[in-house]
Amino acid sequence: MRLEGAVDTEAFHADVEPRLRPTLKRGDVLVLDNLSAHPARRIAAVAAASGAQVIGLAPSSPDFSPREMRWSTIKTAMRAAKAGPREALEPAVKAALELLTQSAGLGWFTPCGYQVTPNCN
């Protein structure tokens, strides 16, 4: 999904139902950063209905933010792709997002001081 403009709470809510709900399972944990769109009540309701839990990351320095490590992965891939025009940008973004695997994600939390156990159910 590509949005024109900023992601606000309304845009975030519109994405929660069709994209997030089908992927959630009982015992999943959604970790949200401090983006102003994230403390959206709709996310908590969708998570609760699915048996998932929502936790927010504490405000902290970028050194302790798994989000910063994730974005670093994406930015590195985007720079390597050297995608310029919009037509080249979308496939480059898709390829960069495919690097966001479960094992990569687990690797971003540990150095930031979070203890993570994968839910393989």
C-alpha cells in the first residue's frame, strides 16, 4: 500500500483491519514505537480480538531502538538499489521490505536490551 502524504492515525486505522487482523494470532505481540499515529485505539481493539498484546516502546535514544535498526536495513538496501524514478522506487522498496525477516527482527531487539522469544505457533 502506498500513501500520498504523511501517515496519520486515520491512515493507520484504515490499514489495520485489512492488513493486520488476518496476520495476528493468539500470543502475538505488537510492538509500537512513539509515532503519533500508533497510539490508535483501533490497533488495540484488533489485537485484543485476535488474542494478541500491544506494547509500546519507551522513548529512548536511537541506540536502544529496534526501529532504528530496522530503518537502517531498509535505507542501506534503498541506497544500494539507487532507485530514482517512482517506477524504479516501488520495486526497490518491495525488495528492501523483504529483508525484514523474523530472524532479522529478533536480532534488532536483543542489542537494544529487549528479551525476545519467538512465537513459532
